[in-house]
Amino acid sequence: RAIAAYDGDTIVGTSATKPFELTVPGPVSVPVAGVTAVSVLPTHRRRGILTEMMRTELESAKRRGEIALVLYASEGLIYGRFGYGAATFAAEYAITRPGVQFASVERQEDEVRLVDTEEGRRRVPEIANRHACLQPGSIPRLQVDWNSWFDKAQRPSDGRSETFVVIHQDADGHDDGFLAYRSGPRGQWIWQPGTVEVSRLIALSDRAYAALWRYALRLDLVGEITAGSRPVQEPLRWLLADPRRLRTTGIYDALWVRLLDIPACLEGRRYFAEGSLTIQVNDAFYSANQGCYVLEITSGGAVCTRADADPDLALDVARLGSVYLGGVSFSELARGGLIEERRPGALLEADRMFLSPIAPWCTTHF
């Protein structure tokens, strides 16, 4: 679903969206538009082209019944002014492999199998998409996207090998996790250790998670293992006898969320504490959202309505996007001067209501 901006017959700007089902706390899913392929020619910057494309994408999503938009931001300063807020974060890790020890004894009955690319193409998507439907912040991928990923995985890249795929099965013989990794070049001499890059590790159980990491950390002739786009709260740390072995080499924002239909978004996710909040939302880019909303959470679910009332909290729609998935707290943003508490105690109440027991993590790039 692509649009273009023209100067005469020349395309000077592009944008596109994909229809997604975003997993939100519950876990349940809501319909969203995934914004991608955004560009403006350097010769046509500062003319309002990006602004008009973003407005067009927003209005188109509204007509299609998509209640929010999501994206990965190439630059941190671009999308906040269009109402997007960073809602998930990812980390990069490095592990020195020689001498790694585990904190607990391995389960000898675990079934871990190295498969070829074509078998991985058949089995991996089902594992990953089951996980995405359970993981707040994630998005199931279509088979065409998986085909594209596997086509690239079959080819060596940047001096690294083709991608190897390992699948874990549970006690009943059902696939419940997979590992995808590439090996890097070794030194001048054959005995010098190389590197391994974990590109994906997805598990539907703690047992599969532990078994797949054990496999990676026991590969021979490997000096260091790196992994990117991982959760900031990575359980691997607690599998290691020496948690310092896991070094965090980077943390960055991942999925940005822009609420479009605020009542539908707030009613669409689940909450894990009852309560009532009145929220004043400022939305300079989409004035139809501007106003005060009352969110009532009971054992029967969530109800969100517009109201003419004194707000408990006041915030920009981008900040509401950041807290929506439960990985960023209201109090954290308030300490940064981004949320105003109008009623004492409202921040802590909002934190309690919106917190997700499963930290959001987006496993799908687009």
C-alpha cells in the first residue's frame, strides 16, 4: 500500500504501509498499519512533503479501520512530531564463549536438531508466529516475508556464513523454539577461534529457551557470540553461572506506536489492575484526538469515553503511544518532564494499571 509525492513526473517522496495485527497486553491483537519505505529526496527537503505523506497515511489507516500506526524510526527526532512514541526497546549482547558455565544442570532429554534451510522454511514460521501472538509488541509475519528472510539467510553475508537453523521440540515432539545463527571468520590460523552471530532465538517455553542458548554457547572454535534485537530483560543472564559473561553492548529504541483511535486502542488491550483515570491528550497533528478521556478498568474489561472533566494526567499523544504496550511507565516519563500529574497519586495508579507482566518486545522488522 504505497504512496508517492511527485514534482512533475518525478517521484520525490515515498511512503508505504502494511496491514498488521499488533499483539498488545492480554495477550490480544489489534489492527494497525505498519509504516515503512519512507523517503524524501535531498533536493526536496523542508517543503512539507513528509508531513503530507504522514497525514495521508494516518487518514488512510483511519478509513481502513486500523486503530494505530507503528514504525521503526530511522532518526529519533523525526516521528515524535507526528504523534509516534517509542514503545519497545532492544539490546545487543556479546558473550565470551570459552569457559562459559551454566548455573543449573542441563536436561539431557532435550531434543535439539540442526535442520537445512528448506526444512527451516517449513517449520520456523509457525513457531515464530505462535510466539508473536503471545508477545506484546510483536507482529506475526506473512509467509511471503518469511520466504524473503530465508532467501537472504541462504546467502553468506559480510564475511559470515549462510544461516544455520536449529529447532527444539518439547517432550511430545512438537516444535517449540528455534535458533538462527551465522558463523564469522576465524583468524589466520585454523585453531584461532571465530565468532557466531545469533540473528534469531525464539522460544515458546523456558526449557526451549535454555536448550537453544546452551547449544549456541557450546559451539566449538568460537571465541565470542553476539546477539542483536534482543529483549532488554534477557533471561540468559540468569542461566549463566557468571552473569557478567553477558555484556550489554547497546540499547536502542525499536517499535514506535502512534494511537489513532484512542478509545479503541485503550479498550483493545488488557489491564492487570482495576482503576479509573481521566487523561488529557494533546494531539497537535491530528486534532480529532485532542481532548479528555476517561478510562475505567473493572473485572469486566476496559471502557474508554470522552469526557469534559478535570484530568488526572496530561500528556502528548506520543507519550500515550510509549506507555501503551506496558514497557514504559507513566512515572518514568513524568520524571523526564513529559507527563503532568494533575491529581496526586495518579501516576502510580496509571503505572499499576498499564504495566504488562510480559515486557513488550518486537521480533518483526519491516
